[in-house]
Amino acid sequence: MKYCMIITALLLSLAGPLPAETPLEGTLSFSGAWALYPMAVRWAEEFQKLHPGVRFDISAGGAGKGMTDCLAGAIDVGMVSRDIAPAEAENGAFGISVAKDAVVPVINAGNPLLKTLLTKGITQDGAKSIWITGTAKSWRDVTGQELKAPLRVYTRSDACGAAETWAKYLGGRQEDLKGIGVYGDPGTGEAVRKDPLGVGYNNVNYAYDAKTQRPVAGLVVLPLDVDGSGSIEPNEDFYKTRKELTDAIADGRYPSPPARNLFFVTKGRPGNPLLTAFIEWVLTDGQQFVQEAGYINLSQEVLQNQIKKLKEVE
């Protein structure tokens, strides 16, 4: 055995080093959902550590922009934070689920009825009265408390997954949502943060501070009274930190919608080997970065199905 090992080593030395794996090189372009933007940036940073020859061009602008850019062939990947519409699929949209997050209602930390709102939360019907029917005109209409201060409602002006997902929870579409239109996740959060009487909605990673894990200064996440009991029960009280909320999304205590899957969308199944390699890495090794970035992992079953979908030969 000893002599066999020596001979094998000698042969390997004469043959020279084993051929290295061909390094990955090239540029991948992304645009779309604010919700997926921070996660995509983190994945790109980690992938570049393994493959320095790969470059990424990633921009946010709403899920609608990502889908439009993708189908127009202007980018490699559209970041989409809502389900893919049948008409989009017919035009070639090919979606791969990569992670989960959620949309949450937000209010100003200086709201004069803050204590009551955190105790009672808001029901699905209450949210409908704010964004869909518009019957809630003041904070008294929401809480029942004697306060004549008006209710100032904010929504998104850009075609986006957050608005579509929030509207779906309320039984409508984005175009049904009432309120002052504001562009982008950061813009909506900032509008509410500056308005003590404001109410809006944000993706989780724009409602919470990445460093402190607590709501962004000046904002408070308005709890959902899921069971309609008129108060936030212990099993509904999970908004103090981002980790508490993402745990609740993962185990189903936070409803879906407004919890939702996030997608990488390409025009047809990816034919670019670099893009296929990156998406496969996202669905495998890249999943280790999902939770620390404030998102929720897909189940192993879903991940395996997405890999099969990605690599399936037509």
C-alpha cells in the first residue's frame, strides 16, 4: 500500500497540477423591487468574494420597473416582490423564488393615540376602511377614541410589489389603494416619519433599522389584530424587533399576504451560464445570508423545486 501511494504521488507530480475550474467572469444586471434590493446586493457582494471576475449592476425602482425592464431585455434579472401575472408569464416572464419577506403598516412614533393603537392594533377591516373604502377619515374612526385629528394616508406612487401585496391582503389591487402617492420604500417611510398623523406601509427591511433591529427612528409598526379580538394578544405581539417579526412570518403567525415570496425574474429560462450559476448559488450556499439580512428562508422543498425548475431541460 505504501509503495502504491508513492507511485501515485510520483505520477501526479509528473502530470503537473490538476486543471483549475474555469473562473466565472462577466456582468449581471438587475433592477426592480425595493424589497429585494438589499438582499440582492448582499448576495452579489458574497458571490464576488468567490468570483472576483463577476460584476453586478443592481438598481431599485419598484417591481413594475423590474418586470418591464426584464421583458424588454434591458436587464438580466427583474427583482419582483409579488406573484407573476398570467399575462407576464405569457410574455416570457420566468420566475424563481429566492426568499420571503412581508409588508407591514407603519405609523409615526409621535401619533397622539400611539398607546391605544399598540394595544388594539388594526384589523383587516380597519385597514380596508383606511386604504380601500376611505370611510376612515380620522384617527377616531380607527380607534374609537375622541380625537378629531385627521387621518393622513400614504401609499406608493410607483408600480410595486409592496402596494400590490398590501392591496391583495385588503381584497383589492394597487390601483384601488387610496392615499397620497409617494415614490419608493424609503420615500413612504420618510413621509410617515415626518407626519405625526400619518399611516403607510413598508417592506420589513425599510421599517426596521438593520443595525439596531428595532423600528426605524420615528416609525412604529402598527400591529395586525389578526383574530379580530379588538386587542393584540400575546401570540400577535411580535413587532419589537425585526427578528421577532421575521420569526413570526416564518412560522405563519403573520398572515400571507402581506407575507410573500420574492422572485428573480428572467425573460425565459436563463440561457447565460453565469446567470444560472449565480441563481443556483443563491438557492444553495447563498441561503446562509438570508436571515442575517432580515429575510426569511424558503423551505428546503421549495428551494429544491426552484433548482429543478431552473435547470430543467425543456
